[in-house]
Amino acid sequence: MPSVCFYFQVHQPLRLRHYTVFDEHEHYFDDHKNGSICRKVANKCYLPANRLILDLIRRFDGRFKVAYSITGTLLEQLQHYSPEVMSTFDALAETGCVEFLAETYYHSLSFLYSRNEFVEQVHKHTEAIKYFFGQTPRVFRNTELIYNNELAALIESMGCFDAIITEGADHILGYRSPNFVYQPKGCDRLKLLLKNYALSDDIAFRFSNRDWPQWPLTADKFAHWVGNVNGCGNVVNLFMDYETFGEHQWEDTGIFDFVRHLPEAILRHPDNNFKTPSEVVECYGSADSVDVPHIISWADTERDLSAWLGNAMQSNAIHELYRIEKQVKKTNDEKVISDWRKLQASDHFYYMCTKYFADGDVHKYFNPYDSPYDSYINFMNVLGNLHGRCSEQAIGGALCSAP
């Protein structure tokens, strides 16, 4: 029977204030809105979900296990706005049944535009996980599960990781199943874990949909589907946003009751178990090599980059952002560099999305703007001010060094 590997993405961006071309202040981020949303999600999702998972770990004597990838951006917000959530994550870390993964600190698309910045952010995030939870991450996940062969090669060359996780997209697997461990093409040591998107999305997207033929989804029904993998795979990778629990799927949908009963239903078969990503990598060998020459992600029906880079506004904004990287870092100003990095969060470009697609409502979630155009204009106003700060420091430095 298969192992079940739960991994949850935990992230909230720092949303921008309303910022016009006439504004000159350097306070770009809406502290009130960010604090309000962080506390709201903490009360609806993070606190009840963490307490439930902690209870399940204890109830099943460590047989229930999960993994988290928490962005540095959210870690900073939790410290400031909801420190009680950090306490519950500490308690989860102490169980020995929870693994924390590595990613880019700022939930950025830096791999696509600046490899040096990407590596710096990965190291910064790794250090944060070590500091807060006493773990050195051995498994990497890129922002939005963005992945290709080049990313795998870069992660392997860093020498820090045993595995990388991404979307089990049909067009990269062909006839093969996501329910095995694979090896990235061109890598000697790194392993690849692929999301079972069908079963993951049954929980994350379809759970409360009364028009879905399988509604209502019960723990026993889901455990039966997992059991069907027997003989056809080694592991069922269930990867999803943590906000699925209590936020995307509200408490009154029964989502917490579903989670509460799921471990018992899965473990009812003596050969079933739960494993963290690192345990999966240690337990199962690679079934095959997977070639991903073109970039994939876990977003939308296309599994591509169009959610962030699908229109001219998005493309212009992100190119301008990374175009000033050298100027930003040359300032050696921690505040300037920090502000620039916070602007890299993929969410800022998500808000500029103009697509219409089957799962389009995801793009509207927590979106503070009335339209993609409003998002673009606001972002570019902030970026223009940041660029001006870099130029002022460059001029000031030149004057100071002049004879």
C-alpha cells in the first residue's frame, strides 16, 4: 500500500499601500491591511489547523506526519502580528513528525531572472528555518512549484538538498504516474517528488463543491482512493496551500472534520503510512528520469507561467524590477534592498493577471485591487520611487567621493 506525503505551502504577501506618482514617502506596505489579514487567516486557518495536526500527531503516536514550506515573508508577519501561531509551529517542530522545506525567502520568481538573487534567497530562507525551528531543510520547493531541468541542476549544484518537488503535470509524465519517486534529467543525486494533482485538488478545490459528483468527500472515501494506488505507486503526494483549511474551504464545509478523521481512515490498512518528503526520498528509489525542458508550475489548468507573466503589464513590471538589481545592491542600504526584495513576491504579479480560466477565482483571492491595471499602476509607482532612492544614493556617493 502507498505512503501518503502531505506538504502545505504557507504564505501571505506584504500588500502595498495605495501609492501615487505624487507620493514621496518610503513606506510602501500597508501595515494595517497586512496585520488585519494575517490575524484573520491565523484565526481561521493557522491556529486551528496547527492545533488539529498537533493533536493528530499525538493521537497516532507519531504515525501521522506532514511537511510545511513557510515563506520568510510570512514568518516575519507572524512574529509581528500573530506570535501565537509561531508557538504552535514550534510545538509541531518539536514532535519530530514535521518537516520544514526550503524555498525562496520572499516567495519570488528570482530563478527566472537572477540566479544570484535566487541562491541568496534560498540561503536566507534556509537560515531562517534553522533559526526558528532547528531544522536544516533537505528538500526544496520553488515558488509556485515552478520547475525545469535547469532548476534541478542548479539545486543539485548547491549541494544542500536531497530532493525537489514540483507539479505532476500530465504533459511531462505521459503514461507514467506521479505516485513514484523520480530523478530529474541530468542529475546524479537529486530526487524528484511530483504532486498528485487530482487527489490534491479534490481537497483543495473541490471539497465544498456541491455540484461535484463525488460530493460530499469523506475520509473513508478518500482513503479508498488512496488505497487504489496500491500496486500502481509508492507514494501519494498531496501538496496544497495551507489556507485550504478554514480559509479557502471554510470550517462549516466540514474540512476540519475531514482532516480529523483522515489519518485513522488511511492507517486502517496496516500497510499504509504517512511519510515526510525526506522519508519518502530515503525509502523509495527512483523509478525513472523525468525530462522537463520547459518551465512548469502548479497554477491553473495550463501549469505554466501565464498567471504571473501572461500579459504585457506583468512582463514589464517584473523586467523593470530585476533591471535595477545592480543599482539596488550597490547602495548597500539594507532598507532599500529589503524593500526591493519584498516587491519580488509572486503575488504582486498575480494581481495583474487578466486571464479567464477554470480556476480563475484563485487569482481574486485576497486581491486588494479593483482591476489588474490598478495593481500594475500602483506597483510601478512604488518601483519608480524605489529606483529614485537608488539614484539619489548613487549621486550622493559620487559627490562624497569627488575631490
